[in-house]
Amino acid sequence: MPFGRSKRASMGLPLSKTGVRRGDALFHGAAVAAAALVPVLMAGLFVELAYGSRLSLEKFGFGFLVSAAWNPVTGNYGAASSIYGSLVSTAMALIIAIPLSLFIALFLVELAPPRLARPVSGAIELLAAIPSIIYGMWGLFVLAPFLADHVEPALQAAFGHIPVIRALFAGPPMGIGMLPAGLILALMVLPFTTALMRDVLQLVPPVLKEAAAGMGSTTWEVFRKVMIPYGRRGLIGAGFLGLSRAIGETMAVTFVIGNSHSISASLLASGNTIASTLANEFTEASDPLYLSALIELGLVLLVMTFLFQVAGHLWLSRLGRKTGGGQ
Amino acid sequence: MSTIRASVHGAPASAGPMPKAAHTGAISVRHLNFYYGSHQVLFDNTLEIPGRSVTAIIGPSGCGKSTHIRVYNRIYEMYRGQRCTGEIFLDGENILGSSVDLIELRRRIGMIFQAPAPFPMSVFDNVAYGLRLHYQLPRSELVDRVEDALKGAALWDEVEAKLHHPGTALSGGQQQRLCIARALAVEPEVLLMDEPTSAVDPVGTAKIEELVQRLKERLTVVIVTHNMQQAARISDRTAFFFEGRIVETGETTALFTNPSKKQTEAYITGRFG
């Protein structure tokens, strides 16, 4: 036995070791190449967009971001109304979707009996699988007439006499505009944020919930004072994921937002977003400056998304340092 | 968990957490049976726990020690399918009754768990948690009571300078004493401890055992432990559990030196468990 073992070691080992080394180097190279693809693609995308928008960049400079003009006839373009629309519709979507998601997640994790939690979870995941064009058509043919006939007149009746707030609901109730866009976006963001928040809340250790309940907390207090703080990093992350989804969503918004290059305080008025403008106007962009302005809009969207991600990371790392705990 | 805390919040703020004189924290368990679904795990447990004393519950793993004390504050009710029959009297009142205010019950009966469970907030906020939940105290009184509770849990000197650091940043033993301080802050009559030192190093364990000795001047301690030396060191009375039944109860010294049942003797002499 000892003889056989030493023989194998002296003869076989050096050979097989070089084999391992060669394979390892290959594996290492493949992994590095795959990982390098991401920043290279990102940089390539950025450079391509910047290059494509050079005409517009030269002509309008920084003014592109603050001008609300959009006139293909005179060749005058500004991104302000699209940026405004993207921000407002996304904010509306998050204001509606995040609390709703939290409550659904709480229900699924803490309150629902398993035989109810499973089908509800499944239905939520199904919502995420519906193509956005279906949401858009539903928004245009079902939601918009309903809003125009019932919800918007009711909102005007309720808030029409209150100064300042009145401006939010001014104008004819058409069922097309910022309000339906925000609602549709909320509906589209909801399944993602809910599924993520459910997973985050499921990670709260049972002993922590028992300790909180054992102090005399109600279910709501356990949720608000212990589970949310414990999972806050994951919950905020879920919110930012919802934000990225909402700000880039194109088709459904294009159907219901009205697609006008205007900034209006009223949620009932039509507007546009960066993504909806791109979807609508690319086919019409005949002259180079028009096309260049649209590409610059794309660049603006990319930079905005990037800035939101950076802000999210900064917020999370600050939270982590300050309070500890949680994930 | 649906009980409303109106009775506590409705009280004038100046009333503060003052235990009533008649409350000594004596517990009397009568014919307690416990079921996980249709599976019975506790059988006809009857146990007298005198007020202001330390009672140890010992027995092999899975004998129902933890399940038994989890009935006292009705924490088992968080889970579907767990139920019990029987009666548990705290100072003469049946706490298993349907009219009992769960929230007030859990203020009167605190619980410490096997794993330290500091909440994801600062040391101060951890201790103030129950006070904020049950009372509306002016800030200065809140600060005083937090300090008292931390002193009561022998933790003040170690955390005085880091009251606003996260509770999770403390050592394991300190975290467990933080949980004890959190429970003490609302001045409970009973403190349930479910293997409180099993996740704590020897130095931390010694501190917690010393603390338990001092706590019995103020409240009743019921401590579940798998460590017989610990039971012998710190308890006045001991109950030996086996397969969901209480085999033997008595003065700790008597039970350890002269057990009356064969099973008790076999367990404490290390023949099983």
C-alpha cells in the first residue's frame, strides 16, 4: 500500500497539477472577461449616446435641461417637460405603490393563513408577468374612461374649492394625463416591490418578533417598530428597484399620458415622459437635429437612472453606519 | 394580539409604572395541557411558583420546558394551531381567561429568549421601547427610568457612554443584559428566562446569574435551563420535566441531594439527558 501511494504521488501529481493550473488560468480569464463586459457595455452605451446627441449638445448646451420648448418646425428642443413628467409620474407611482406593497407584504408574511397567502402571492407574481402593452391598452380603454366619468369629476368636486390644491385637479376630466400614468405605473411597480418586500420581511428572525410581542406590542407595533427597522435596507432597496422600473417604463405610459410637451400643475392635464417621447417620436425624427435631441433625451434618462442608483447606495451605506442591525 | 391598550393609555400620564402592592408575582399552574395541532406535548402540568423567588425548570431536550413557560405570557398565541387547556393564576387571576388584556399581561410578565434579541435601534431606544409602548412619560422621566433599568440589569457602567450606539453592536452577554433591562424597565412582576445563557460566554453567564440573584428581591424569576449546575447555583426551587410531564418539584437543594423519583435521580446524576 505505502509503495503504491508514493508511486502515484511521484508520477501522477506533477502532471495533474499543471493540468489544474492551465484550467484555472482559463477559468480566471473567462471570469474576468465576463465581468469586464459589464463596465465596457456601460461605457459603450454612454459614449454612443453622447456621440449621437452631439448636434443637440452643441446647439442647446445646458439649456436643453431647463427649456420646455419642443418645436420640430423651428428646430428648438428642450427636455424640461419630459424630465418633469418622468419625475412626477414616477413619484406618484411610488407614493401609491410603496405603502400598498408594504401592507400586502405584511399581510402575506404575518396575517394571511398559508392557504390564502400562497394564491395571493401567485397572483402578484402573475401581475409582474403581464406585458406592459397590455397594461397600456387596459389603461386606455378601461381605466381612462372610468377616471374621466367617475374619479376625476369626484376629485374636482372634493378639492375644487381648496386653494393651491385646486390647481392639481384643474382642467377638463379627460381620463388621459399624469394621473392615469401614475396609477398605471403604480400597478406595474407593485408586484416587484411587493415580492421583494415580502422576501425581506420573511427574513426577520422569529425571536425578534416574539421579543417585541413579548413586550406587549400589537401586531402593528411589531411590524412598524421592529420588522420595518430590521428590514429597512432591503425595503429601501425594493423601493429603488421600483423607481428604476417606473422611470424607464415606456409603452403603458405612452398610451395614457397624452403625449404633449407641456408642464402643467394639474394631474388631469396631458404631459409626457422621457421614455414616452422617445417611443412616440423616433419614427418622425427626420432631420439630424431632431434625432440628436431625442438621443440626448435618452442620455438624460440614463444619467438620471444612474444618479438615483448612486443616491440609493449612499443612503443605504449611511443607514448601515448609523443604526446597524438588519440586512 | 387584537386587544386594545386603551386601559393603559387612558390612565393619566403621571400614574407611571407602579406595581400594586398586592402583586407579588406568585404563579399557580393547574392541569395545563398543551397541543401543537393534534399533537399533545404537555400533560397535566401542575406547579406552584412562590412570588419573589427563582424557580428553575430542568429536563432533557424536547421535554416541554420552553413550551411550558411560553404559556405564561401567551406568546404561543402568535402561532396557528398551538393551544392549551388548564389554568394559570398570577396573583390569583387566571391569565388564560379570555378577558385578560394580553398587552398588560406581557407588561407584567417579561420574557428573555435563548438568543439575545436586541431590537434594531439604539441601546437607549431598546430600553425605552416598553416604556414608550405602555406609558406616556415626559422625556426626563424616560431618561431616568432607562438609567434605572440599565443599572438594574448591571449594564449601566458598560453602556453609559454608548447609549446612542446600536444595541446590536454590544457583545452577546451585554445584548442579553440589554434585553433584561428592556424587560425590567416596565417593572414586571415575573421574568421568564428561556435558557438565557446558552448563547453567552462564561463571563457573561456569571454576570447574568449574579443578576438573577438580585432580581428575585423585586420579582419572580422562572428560568429554563439545560445546565443543572446553573439550576443548582441560582434557584430556590426546581421542577424536573420529562416528556411533557412534571416529574418532581421541590426545594432545589432537596431535589438535587435527595430526589424522590427514580427518573429525577437518573437525570441529575447524568445517566440520561
